[in-house]
Amino acid sequence: MAPRITRLALFGILVAGCGGDDGETVTPDAPPVQEDAPTGCDPATVLPSNYRPIAMTSAGAVSVSSASDVTSGTIDATAGGLANAPDNPYVYVDLVAGAKVAISDLDARSSTGWDLALKRASLRVNGGDSGMGKRTLAVVQAATLAEVTAGPASGYTSDDFTTDDCMFVAHPAGEPMSAFGPWYDYDDQTHVVTPKAEVYVVERDDGTRSAFRIETYYGDTGNPMRGAYYQVEWKQLPAR
Amino acid sequence: MIRGLACTLVLVAASPADAARPVLAGEATFGVANGAFLVHYATTGGDAAPAADLDGDAIPDFVTEVAEVVEDALPRFAALGFRAPLSDGALGGDGRIDIYLRDLAIADGNTGIDQCTGTHCVGYIVAENDFAGFSYPTVGEGIRSVAPHELFHLIQHAYAAEQSPTWTEGSAVWSVEHLYGDGNADFERFLPTFLSKTFRPFERPATGFGDGYPYGAALWPYFLEQRFGAAAVVAAWTACETMPFADTIDDAAWIEFTRWNQFAGTPASSGGYPAAASFPRAPREPTIDPTIDPASATIYVEGLSARYVPLALATAQQVEIDSGPIAVAAWIVPTGGSLDAGIELAPAAGSPALVATVGPGDHTLVVTGLGRNTLAAAVTITLGEPPVSSDDSGSCQASPDACFGLVGFLMLVVVRRRGYRPATRAASS
């Protein structure tokens, strides 16, 4: 087995511990339980503290502009920095409106108004365990957005970070398992996060689709070492 | 899935002899005579230990110090009642506990696992080879902070591997504090990372990079030791063989812990921690002052947590808390008061709310979350005139301070009785 880093938490090694998690579970806002969750298990209640729903709206900006059919810009998902991120919310994005959705993590659970949520290296899509938006996502191997002119016919999945017995499922670095999959490569010597050559196609319940690409995790030109400041681009695709 | 797997570790076939263990350039080893540890160190390359050998025994002084620190720590942990690390057989060359010194990049120590049977695991220690580039005030403090910490992880593996980092790291930092007290500042360095986040749900595991909270969570076992004795920490680890850490936390102990934390950063005579005055203060919510603000406020409470709400009262007030779906305990202590001066909010007749009447002055309301993996819930705090409904209450109305004293006395009894319940669920199991 690989060594476990146990001092000064190394990226991704400190995964969730054991837990029954079935005691005194309550849902104060009473959103419907997500469709693939077993009865009585709210996926949000099994999230580790770093990704638990926060009762506030993100201060992170979504700064984008559109040219031709492509929307591009930055999404500030820094969430207060590494040390404060556990207590700051995701930033929510509507890919059709091309704008941030000002909504708390708690309210996002029952909202259909957002497509993607970002917080540090955690990316989620509004469906499955993440929300009631019935979005699914397909991962397309493509280095540029232009390469993707239509969504694939199949391969769409939704976020699924709980097991049937209410256990948390994480990506290798500890983020909740989402339809994005392990979207980046991590260099454990330089600690640099590099997005894979992938384009993500979001499909909505009405059949509309958007293609989303991450150019870099370090999109703050004034501070190029600042992670979780995404440079992104997206466009609308033909509907299903 | 990771979580599920972590909780259902099965016997893993023994790997080829120490195949995964570090390989050091020009490896040499050292162990004290009749000792329990074998320190592996490189004699060349980037992993090499500092060569200084002032005592001329042909062993680098750094290596000798590492060995002496862990040889001192192990029997002291055993004296508290902790198990020894499980034997690794002949891995590493013999049956001694192996410590490999390496030039580590960001973390300064880790434990490796060779194999597990159920929740019990066998492993080894990797520790920084020279502490160059780390911020410890001395190399010796680096050794004393890291080597026993990693040893304690091996001890944990004799009970239950893969518990929440909040417990594994927290109790490892506590173990160093137990050994050295004021002679080492590791505990104090991490303390702000917990005391600045008292609103976080303690029972939820932490993941990720850059968050010191699990280390600062050493305050919980520190509290257990101060309040109930180190046996409570041993008992909690024993209980982890059959339950997750969060289930070892007793509500009454948690309530008392959050009230001790109210006194962090105040004179030591006020609260339970001997060194409370040197601790950072827990964060405060905005002050509720009914003379200038609406006499109500909403705070969010989740899981096992605490919120500290200052109250500025010109007159006696009835304080009422409606916590909705989450279970809470609430307690009010006057500014400058001590643990014994607090007033417990009690269930109101015919209402789910908790209420108490307090006299004028500055106070802090401590709202303790008692949920487990709950979502953040809005808790409403409402201040109002004390009720007038009987002769007794009429006299209180006329003399709020006298009423405060009577209520305070009754509540003190409640608090003390609660406080002296058996230590923790773990301790009684």
C-alpha cells in the first residue's frame, strides 16, 4: 500500500474516514431526496466537511464575454483559499445565460437554475447526487472546443458520490465523485493541476446541450500561481 | 466508494518483503541497545541525514536524537494504556519498528502501511531527514513534533486504521502535547486552525489539502485528558475498533467542550483549560443588543459545532432559542464569569424552544450543535421581556438580579450534574 501522508495534509491523501452517518439525519430545507439516492439518505449529508453545503452565496465572480458563438472568461472558485475553502460555498454557473447564479449551496440542492458548480478542484453538474436539475454530462476527448460540434449520442452520466448504503465516494484527491470524472492531472512534485484534453458536454432535461472546456486552473493573470481561478470557454450545441 | 472500502478493510496478502518500503542511498541503520526502533538513514544523496557527530560515536547526532525521542515516547504512551504498534515481523530487517529518514517535500512525516487485517494495520514511519526548509524553531523541535506523531499513528493502527483525519491527526498532535507540554509548541501552532472554526461540524471527516483543522482538532483529546483523564482518549480509540470516531463523542462531553472553548483567550481562572489565556478566542457572532437592533437574530448551526453569540442587555431579558430540526444545547455566561456562572436554557412549556431569563449586562450565548451529519439549520434567537405569570415570577420581574440568582443556581445544578456524567460513550463502552 502507498504511504499515507499524515502531517501537513498532502493533496488528496486525506480521504474520508469511516462513518455510519445514519443517525439524526435531517434536511431543514426539505428538498426532495435526489433521484438515485436510497430512501432516507440525503447525499449532502455524507459529504466531508470540505464539500458540505454552506449556507451562503459565493463571492467568486464569473467574468465572461461572448464572441461569435463562444463564451469565455474566468470563474473564481478559489472559495477563500485552501484553508478557508471548507467553509465557503461553490460558485454556480448557468451556461445558457452565461452568468453566475447567486445561490447558496443549501438552496442549490433544490434549484434547477444552474448547470455547473465549482469549488477549488471540485466540479459538479446539476443532477444526480448534486441537485434536482436533471443535467447529465459526457466527457469528450478533445483538445479544443472547436473540435466538438455536437454532443455524443451516449455516455452521459450524472454526479454520483454516494453508494447505495450512504457511503461517500471520492475522486483520488478527495473531491466528490462527479460526472466530470478525474478531469485533471496532478504533478505531485510541482503541485500543478493541469486539465486533461477534454470537453464536457452538458445535456439538460429538455435536450439542450452545452460544450464546456477548461483552459487552465490558473486563470488569474495577475497571480498566475493562484489555483481554482478557472479560465474557461463554452458554447451551445445542437439539441439532442 | 473509498469510504466504504476504508471501512471494510480485509486481509491483504502480505506483499513481498518490504517491497514498498523506502530505499535509501547507502542505507545505514541505528537502534539503541535493547530498543524497539530501528532508524534507517541514507549516507549519501538528498535523503542523507546531517552528518554531524559531535559525540564521535559514528552515528549522526540527528539519527541518534530521532531514536532517543521515539524510545522515550513509546513507553510513555504504553503507560497511558495505549497498545504498542503491531509487529511487522521481519520487515525492515527485524521485528523492530522502522523509521526511514527521507528528504520530504511538503509533509514532514507519514506512516506507510504494509498490510491490514480487519481494521488493524502494520506499517512503518517515514520522517523528514534534516528539517531544512521547515519552520520549526529548532531541529530538535521538528524531531519531537514529527517522530512521536507518526509513532502515534502506528499505535492508532493497532486499533482502527482509516478513521477520520479529525481524530487521527488530532489525537496524534495531542500525543505530542501530552509528551512535552510547554516544551513543544506543535499543539499551539495548530490550535488556531480549530478554534477559528468552531462552527464546523466536527463529526464530518475532512479531506483535501491545506486545511489544518484536523490537526487543530487536537483540542478535543486535550479536553478529554484535562477533563476526564487520558484514559478517555484510550477508551475512544478502543471504541473505534467497532464504531466510527464520530460515534464515540458523547453529547454531554461535547456540550462541556464547547463551553470550555468559550473561555479560550480569557483568564485561566474562568474556564477549564489551564492555559486558556494563551489560546486564541473562538469566533463570535454579531452582538445582539435589543436597544439598537431587532431583538432577534438567526445563526446557522450544523452537526457537532458551536456558535458564540454576544448579548448586550440593558435590562433583564428572556432569551429564547428555536432551533428547528437540529438538536442544540444553549447556555449563557456573563462576561467575566466562569464556567460555574452559566445559565442553561431549558425547554419551554408547550414549546420546542429553549428559554432562560438573564439579568442585564454583557453575556455570551453558547449554542452547541448536537446533530450528526446534519445540514446547516437556521436557529432563531429571540430576546424579550421576562414573562410575568405568577407570584414567583412577579418577584423576579421586580428584582431581575434575584431571579437571575435563583435560576442560575438551579441551572448550575443541572450543569454540574450533566458535567459529571460518565465521561464519554467510549469510556463507558
